[in-house]
Amino acid sequence: MLKFILVLILSILAGGALGTIFSLWFWSKRLTKSNILGDSTGGFDEYSEHPIKLIWASSDVDRSVMSKYFRSFRNDYLIPNGMKPADYSYLDEEFPDADDLPDVDIPLFKPLQ
Amino acid sequence: MASLCQNCGGTLIFDPARNKMSCKMCGAFFDVRDVEVQDRTEYEEQYMDCNIYVCDHCGGEIIVNSTEVSTYCIYCGNPAVVFNRVAKQRRPEFILPFSITKEQAVMILRARIRKSFFVPYHIKHFKPEAVRGIYIPYWIVNAEHYNASFIEGKVQNGKRTETHYYERAGYCTFNNLLLDASKALNDYTSEKLEPFDLTALKPFNENYLAGFYSDMSDLNEQEIINAANRRSDEMFRSEIVRDVHADNVRIVDSYAYTEINDDKVYAMLPAWFITMQFNGEPLTVLVNGDTGKVVGTFPFDKKRFISLTGLSALIMAAGFAYILYHVISFFLWMYNDDVNPNLVQFLVYVGAGVSAAAAGAINRLRRFRDTLRLTKSSQTLKYVRGRQG
């Protein structure tokens, strides 16, 4: 008897959750279709006559190489091909060593009198 | 602007139904090319001096050629217009004239929402507060886009799901890419107005603006490049994910670079902005002035939505409970009342299905809320009220 009641309660709870969520899923789909008008925009096929030409493809890489990959794309492909991409901060350009910089011996501004 | 009728001196406006200039006073029609436009120097071909008047009655700005004087508002007919300032505007190279009239735009909208199941009755029978035809400035560019995308995907390995990462770098060319050149209008809204029939573009002629509101580009060169880069990056990302054979593929990040060709053109494209009130809140819906595409999100009939969702939830819940009761009882009977791994696996699958459906429903409702915000947006309303020319 206890088993019957437990199974019944479990079925009602799980069935209720399933029913509520699938009902919401179904009607939310109908709602967006009904009330959002013109929900589309020109995509890749409208604006590009040719498919993407791949320069580089690699699979199963490590997550940690992302910054290095972007930096390599910028420095080893874009710049050698004459392009001038913006210097995004996440590319982590290294600061030059102090030895590489000229000495600053002439103050740029006069001290206030 | 404000070209005058050769017969009676009345103000001419462009009539989309006839594709001609029409005089509201004497009813005469003129071909757009026949209405006088002065010979211009090369500099004048690129820029036009505009006198900006403000109408005391409707508050609109009236942009008039430097050689003309506005004596009354060409929209509300009020003579109380006050000179405000002189502005030099870049002359657009092309214009796509309105081919849909104001009446047709309202009719298209009514027909479209009549079929919408969850749109409230009051909206279906709306009375427009304002219907304004606005020429939106666009840059049309050809661009070379270079992109390095870092992609994540899920791969099934036996019973385990593994996350894999992929690198894809490539380039492509985009032709006739449309970039909304007005900062005031949300790009998300203007992009949805596409497509426009660019083969019907005509060389710019101020006469097409008569009777409509218009706006001018307020993007500088770098902002145009940024807009092209953002748009191209989005399209590249949506396409490159197809190259990865995995589940739940998404772009983690991308490095995008776009070069715009020198042949970019500045054009004016038409849209009707229809404003209505619902529960004290303004709703602004756009209708493409060329194709009639309707863009906007409407509030929903809450009573109908809740009662339908609730009723079907009850029916589905009863059905699912019945099925689950028998399935669980079957498993318990099969394995002599032991909680066996197959039953647990079954319940895990059910849980996964529920979670996916819940996530889908929540995402859809969130998107609905976000797009509704745009339709209710005071920014869009301000754009409509602020434009005139």
C-alpha cells in the first residue's frame, strides 16, 4: 500500500512538472510566432555569394590557447597581408622592456612657477 | 525640398501610389524628374545646405533647401514656422522611394495582426495615433571580412558527453551590406526591416522626400567600419558553426576584422512608423515602405495565454502522471521492487527532457520581453517624433 501511495505521489508530482513545462513550452512557441512580427533579418546567404574560405581549421584544441590563437591570427596573417587591425586589449600585447625605451631626460612640461 | 506646383504654387508631395509628385491644392501630378532641380557644382553634389525651421504648432523640424523659405509647415499646414538654424548635410547618392502608401501600410498591419492569436482585441482594432513615413539613412557597403573564431561543441563519447574546442579562421566577401546610419534608431530594429529591393534604388532627388520625414547619417568613417565589422562578425559566426560537427555548438569568442571597399554608397530607405496606444503605453510598429514587411512585438492577451497554458498543463499533467505511474510500476514489478539502474536512467532522461523544455520556454519568453521593450521603446518613439524634413 505504501509503495502504491509513494509511486502515485511521485507520478503526480513528476507528471505535473512535465505537463506544466511542456504546456509552457508549447504555448510560448505559439506566443512568439503570433506576437513577434518580422522576426528575421538578412543573413550570410543574402549578402555573400561565396562560402567562407578557410585559412585555418583545427579541432580538439585546448581552451587555454584562445588568446594565443587570436594573437597569431592578427600578427601572422592579418598584418603580413597588409591589414591594420585594432589592438584589442584581450590580445595581451606585451609591454616593451624598459631597456628598449629611450631615456626621458627632458621634461615635457615646465614646472609651475 | 518643399517643391512648388507649377500651376498654383501649392506644395508638392511625393505620392507612392502614382510614383509622381502631387499637388494637394489643385490635384495636378508631375513626374519627379520634371520638377525643377538646379544644376549643381561638384561640391553641391555632395553636400546640401538646409535651412531648418521649427513648426510652432506640431513641433516638427522642416528641412528646406537654402534657396527656399518656408512660410508654413508642409505637414500640418500651420503658418507659424520659425527659422531655427542652417545645417550642411551630406547629399545621399540614392533613394528608394516609398512604394506603399500610408493607407496600405495601416491595412497591411491590420491584416497581419488579425491572424495573430495572442494579440489583444484592442490592438487588433487599433486606431493609429500617428503614421509617419520616414526615410532612414543607410550606408550600403561591400566588405572583405576576416575572422578567427574559437568554437565550443559537445561530443558524445560512449555514455559521456565531452566538451571539445575548435579553431576556424577564414574570410569572405559581403556585398550590398546594409548599415543603418542613424544612431537614434536601434540597429536591431532597422536590421529586421530588411530586405529592401536595392535594384529599385533611384539617384537621389529631394523631391522624393516631399511629404515624408527624413533623417541624415550621423556616423563617422570609423563608426561605419565598426558597424560593418559587427554585422559581418555576426553573419560569419552564424555560418562558421556549421563547419563543426558536434552538438550544442557555440562561439566562445571571435577576432573579427573588416575592410570596407571604397565604393560605399549613402542611401535613404523608406519605412512607415505606426504609433498606437495600449494601456497608456505607446507601441511603435514599423512597416517596410518598399516590401510591406511588418516589424514589431505586441503585448499579449494574458487571460487567454494563462487559461490555455493552465488548461493544457492540467490535461498533459494527468496524461504524464498516468504514463509515469504505469512505467514506474512496471520497473518495480520487473525488478522485484528494487530501485534498479534502468529506472534511475529513465528518470534522468525524463529530467533532462524537462530541463531542455523549461530552458526553451524561458529563453523564448525572455526574447519576447526584450523585443517587446523595443516596440515600447521611448527611443523609437522619440525617433519618430523627432524626425521631420
